[in-house]
Amino acid sequence: MRGWSAFILKACALMHLGIEFFHPIFGRSLQNPMRPLASLPLPWALCWLSVTAALSSASPAAFAAGRPLPETLAPYFVLPAEFSKEAAPQDAAPKFYDGRAVNGPKEWGQRRREILEYWHGLLGPWPALIEKPHLEKLETAPRENFIQSRILVEVAPGQSLKGFLLEPEGKGPFPAVVVPYYDPETSVGLTHKPLRDFAYQLAKRGFVTLAIGSPGGDARKPELGSAMCQPLSFLGYIAANCYNVLAALPNVDSARIGIVGHSYGGKWAMFGSCLYEKFACAVWSDPGIVFDEARGSVNYWEPWYLGLETGRTRKPGLVTAENPRTGAYEKLVEARHDLHELHTLMAPRPFLVSGGSEDFPARWSALRPAVAANTLLGYGGRVGMTNRPNHEPTEESNAQIYAFFEHFLAQKRSTD
């Protein structure tokens, strides 16, 4: 029996080492630990339960594994030749902060933790996540082929936001998408701002969608409550709690929850998906995916994003000698850190940059590290970018967004 115990312990240890990376491969078949137990000897059954218990806390990765990208998307998930070998400001090959190369999936897990610890340490820690945020439906009515509810949703300790929950008719379980923006009404198509109604359009396509707006109602004066982190990190925290809201709904498949946002909402979606690994995939519409002080809309330096500093406030506008950097943004730039580090945290979860005036084709340089991280883990076709001339979304760019979610979330895996 002693030999069996040692063998099982070693097997479990080996299996635990690969949990973070096996989960995307086995997917939901590992979310039902009772399925294989009847056919396993007792020692192996115990080992299986140990592994699946650990998997239950690992990030779900509801990828369309084994299915090629549709022709409408495939060309946008290939690193263009002109960027594949160029010298970039940031080295594409995964490395630790001390310069050591990252070798294999196990070390990538260590590198991933290193990035998270650094960024959370600089931006400020999140409050404890709310496991089951309170959701109150204030008003519910049918709309086209889904049910629309005005809601009050708990997003932080002592803080709730009004928004909308759109649910397709039927029992599900459905895929779901969090849609942050300045105001939730725009996301559900109740304002005159065109082509920003992601929640409405996805609901018509069979997704449960949760639309929320700025905490406090003013994006430039966000209400942070008791949080001690930078405002943009706090938005990521809110997104994580919105994931938990959707995951708790009986008609939602918790392994198939994504997030999408445009501009300000794109920054919000980027920080939410990168810093919270349970989001299965993400779309960032023209947020400015790297720091760029020549462009006024890529304004991460502002105090409502990453430039908040007690006792020191800069005037809105471009960084100049008279109007310098402040807050965590100043420290990030001085230490030569950039957002490409956060992008790599998505690996191997897929994401799409729906680029416009702020995220033009040359931004592929900044996406090379994310491509390299996926390559290290044995994945391709997980990093994509489309481009349009202007900042505003177009019919074509939105169709690409919806095709992305339909590919990676709408269809259940073959192992279901």
C-alpha cells in the first residue's frame, strides 16, 4: 500500500503541474469529475478528484479547440510578415524581469505570476472579489428575441451600478459577454450613438449580455469606494465581479464568458480580461493597446486611468514638461514597462484587437510578445487584429467582433 501511495502522490504532483495548461485542452470534460469515476480503480479515482478539485479553481478556457478559424477571421490572426522578424522595443521572446528566458509551460506559469504581482503591486491591490454579487432585476420586458431587464448589480463592496441584463429566450446554458462603456444604455441600443450597441447585437445572436457604465456615472471622476488601486485597475476589478454575476446565472455557461468594449470601454475590457483569467476571451475596440504619448486618446497618464496620485494632480491633456506624468503611469514609463506585458497574460485565451485610428497595423509590434507566449504554450491563432481608418466602429468591424465571439464562445466544444 505504501508503494501505491507514493505512486499516486507523484502522479498527482505531475498532473497538478500541468493543470493551468491542460484545462484549455480538456475543457468542460474536466468540470464533471464524477463522469469517469465509475471506471477507475479507487486510487486513481482519488487522484482524479484531486486534479479536478484543483481545476475547479483554475481559469476556464472555453476555446474552439480543434476547429479552424472561419475564413472571415483567419487572415486577421496571422502575424504580418513585415512584423514577424522586426526589431521591436520589447523583446517578443518570453523572459523574466531579470532577463532569464522562459522555458516551457511550467516556467510560463511562474512568469505569469511575476507579471501579475508586479502590476498589482504598482497599481494597487484589488479588494477581495465578490463570489456571488447581488443582482436585482428592477424591470423586465420582452424585446425582439430576448428578455431585457433593467438591473442593479453589486460591483464592489458597498457599491452597485445600474445596468442591463439581456437574456435570450430558452433555458440555455448560453455563452455570455460583459459589455462595459461610459453608459449602459448605449450598449443596449437605447441611445443615438451608432455601432456601439454590442450588448444588444450579441443578445440577438444568442448571448446573455451584461451592460454596465462608469462607476459613479462620470468616467473622469470614478467612484472608487474603499479601493486602493488605480482607477483603470478598479474597472478591471468591476469587470471580474461582473463575470461572477454572469457565472452564477443558471442560464449561463460559466466556461463561455467573454468581454468587449470600445475606446474607454476597450481599455476597461483589456484590463478586466488580462487581470482576471476566468474570462474565456476578449475583444478590445481601439483602446490604444500600448502607451503612446503622441496620441491624445491613448491617455493612460490621466488620473482617471493610471495617473492618480494623492496630493498631485495634472491637468488633462498630453504629457509635457509643464504637465508631467503622475501616479503609477509615471513609474511604469520610468521603469520601461508597457501594456504588452498585460497582453501576454491572456495566453492561451484568444483575443481580438478591433483597431481603428489608435490601433493601426503597426501595433502588431506590440502584439508579438502575446503571439510568442501562445507559441511557447503550443497555440496559434489566438491573437488577432483587424483595422479600420477611424476610431468609430463600422458595420464591418462589428461583424468581425460578432464572428469572433460566435467562433470562440457560441459553439460548445465537441467534448461537451
